[in-house]
Amino acid sequence: MNRSDKYQLLAQRSALEKMIAETHPDEVLDLKSLQTRLVFVNQQISKLPVDERLPAKAKLTFRGRPVVGSHGIFAEFGLSATKAFADAVSMVAAGLSSPLASTGPIPNRDQNQLLITNTATGSFGFELEEHGNEELPLAGESTVSAALKKTQELLAGSLGSDDELAEAATGTDPRAVAAVRAFLDTLTTNEAVCAVEMGDYTFRFKDVGEVRRSWERLGQDNLREEVLTVEGEFQGVLPKRRTFEFKLTDSGDVIVGKIGATINDPDVLNNHLHTLVKLGLLTIRVGGGRPRYLLEKLPEW
């Protein structure tokens, strides 16, 4: 049940209570019908989760040449940089649901929108909030919340080791990585830096040199992806952690990988342990670092 369902039930209860109050006691049948409907609606409301999930929120602030202290920001830069960040988050969110086409509109963009709800103090920037549309779930993490965290992880990983960047990039569609890189390009072109705060964690660039380094490391020359076909057997799968172990037939080596978000029920893999199968894996490698493996679709058994 989503947020829209909840609001509809609350509206029905309010309307029924008003109708009951306005119905004359002599109108017994009408009154009984309204009261019966009210009991049913209250039962449905009682089944709703007690703790409603709040929309995901983040602060995006800037420093550098286009920013005048905490007083203001040049409008052209503020609009283009915030749009580039929102586009990156939308692209990351879309890629979490399914592989993206190399070109074309961002899928489900309307469902992955960010609202500007206020200006952020300190440097200068904006408070952003997930758009609470009718598809926003009442509990659990939404796609936009996961995309904001993934964007933070990718930015932080781009300044870390090769292994840290590979880990952050695993599961992020190449087109989404390119969108994050386009955001960084906007910053470097305008000699600006940013900070992204979400919950208790804040990622920030210290200077434009770090932004440029991040931009370079997210390039295709450094961050390489390819599809690898292997043969072997699944040794074990952890559905909640979305990881697997796979023993290669030719070498006997066991590789560990992640299970992509496009696979709805990873637990089905446990039904085929120690069964010989050919597998298509996406490999992600940064520089000379070791590869990371991602399973994006179930094999044919």
C-alpha cells in the first residue's frame, strides 16, 4: 500500500463521519449502511504501518567562484549545477531498476524527481527532497533514497582507492556514471566544489583539484566494464546481502560477486546450487585493480 492509498482511506473516513453526523436518526437503513462502511474503512486504516517513511532528503551546497559566501550564488551556475545533480540522481535511480539504453529519455523520470524545498546555509545551496508522489511507499527505502546514497558513494569512491571506486561503481549503470561525471564537469568548468549531505553522512570536495581528479577517474579510460561469459557452479547465495560465490570449471577458482537490483528474488539461485551453468557476468575494473562481478539476469538452467 502506498501513500496515495492511505490518503484515500483517510478522506473516505472523514467523508463518512460527516455523512453519518448529517444523517437523521430516523433514516435507519442509510445510517446503518454508512456505519458499516465506516467500520470497514477503519479496519483498513488499522492495518497501515505505524511508522510512515519520510521522504528522502539531502543538502547540496557549493563553494568557489560562482558562490558569494553564504549570501548567494550566480543564478546560471546554480540552475545548471542543481539540474545536473538531479539528472544524475534520476539516472542512477533508473539504472537501479533495469539496464539503461545508451541514449534516449531517462526512464521513470517523473517517479524519481527531486524537489527544492529550501536554501541551505553555511556555504550556499539547496535542500532537496524526494517528490512524495503516489508511488512513494510507506515503509522501506525508496529508489530515490537508494540513488542518493549510491551517488554519494560514487563521488566518495572516485577519490578513494581503485578497489573503493570499483566497489562503488558495481551496480551503477554506465550511463548513470556518465551523468555523475557530467555534474562534475559543470563544477570544474565553473571552478566550484560541492558537498552532499544525507542523514548523518556528508561527502565534500576540498578543492577544484579533487573535483577534476574525480571527473578523470570516472572516465571510461579508467573505469572499464565488459561482459564475461563463464562456466561453473553456484556454491552459495546470500539473498539479503545480494552476493554469490561461483566456482569456475576451468580453473576451480571461486569468484564472489553481487546480484543486481534487476533480479527480484535472489533466493531462487539457491535452488540451483552445484548445477553446471553458463553465466554472463558484468565485470567492473578500475585502473589495474582487481575486477568486481555483477550478475544482472538469471541464467537459463
